[in-house]
Amino acid sequence: MSWRMRLGTSRLRERVKERERIARELHDTLIQGALGLIMTFQNSVIKLAEDDPVRSSMEQALDLADQFVKDARQRVVQLRTAEHQGNLDTAIGKAGSELFAGRPERLAVNSKGKVQLLQAIVAEELYWIAREALSNVRQHAGASLVEVEIAFSRDHLRLYIRDNGVGVAPEVIARGAGPTHLGISGMRERADLIGARFKMFSRAGAGVEIEVAVPASAAYVRATPRWRRALS
């Protein structure tokens, strides 16, 4: 493994540890504090008369607070682990089906190569890159076909998103955003976070292709050892 890959892998581990630290702090401070406040208000609400208008308002506020805690807990789970480590194609397919429900675009999602268990942070960031790209297609591309491909190889994990829509002007790709707010900069930032190479190809009237390539040493929980590559 080159020093660049070792450095990238080390930084990725540091980011995973930082996510886990943030998750613990969210759980131990924000969520527990919110639960304490909810219990305090609940004790006050039950002392009010059923027909008291203040009680109705407080009960609505408590319902919102309960939803906040539920959402916060879900986010903590996402920070600690990724739901998509072993089923990224399924997760992207589900997101795409929701985005294109009732619309004319046809979505195809497939995997190539031997599926590998992904590092949690890699799976999570690739999922959100794909979701952002599919959202852009829905809003701006005017496409009839959208393809997502996840290619597993010994050296890299590659994510491709392609459409046959109207395309994107080169200056918009270079800038990273335009009047239609494509979110290209955000996708690039997510790719950088996991040490991936992000490329976007397009020309007017010819659709868009996005490629995200992650080194195997950073992408897979257990990358193929070099000595095994030489024997295969």
C-alpha cells in the first residue's frame, strides 16, 4: 500500500472515530437532556384540567418533542453505523424508487463484481452522493432512463450514475453549482471525505455520467491482500 493510501486510510479511521464521538455526545447530552425536559413537562401537563386550552397546546408541543427525540436517535444510529454497508445497491434502489414514484423515468440499479462489506462511513457517503445525483436528475434532467452501477474490484469500488437527459453545461460542472442548484460541490465534498475521486462528464443534450472511485483499502472492511492479488 502506498503512503498516500495509508494516509487516506488513517484519515478515514480518524473521521469514523470522530463520528462515533459525536454520536456518544449527542446521546449523552442532547437526547438525555431532551428526555428530562419532556418528563418534566409531562408531569406538569397531567395536573391540568382536560379542557384547559394550555394543556392542549402543551400536548402538541410534547408530540413535537417526541418526534425530535426519535429523529435524533435515528441520526445517532446513522453516525455510529451505516445501514448500507452490505446492501448499498438496495438502499440506492429504494431511494430512487421513492424519488421517481409516479414519474416517467425508468431506474436501473445493479452491482458488478464480488460484493464486499463496506466501511460504514464509505457506504453512508456514497449513498448520499447517489441520492443527491438522483434528485438532480429528477429535478433537472428530463431523462427517460437513469442507471446506477456499483462496481466492486480488487483495487477500487466505483459508483456510476448515468442518465440520458439534457446534460449539464461545462461551466456549471466546473463551478459546482448553478442557477438550478445542482449540489455538485456537496457531492465532491462527500467524495473528498472518504478519499474518493469524483468525476462528472456531460455535454448539452447528451446526459450526465458521474463516477466516484474509492480505493479498495479505504472502501472495504477487508481489502484483498496484495500477496493474494499476485497469486490470482
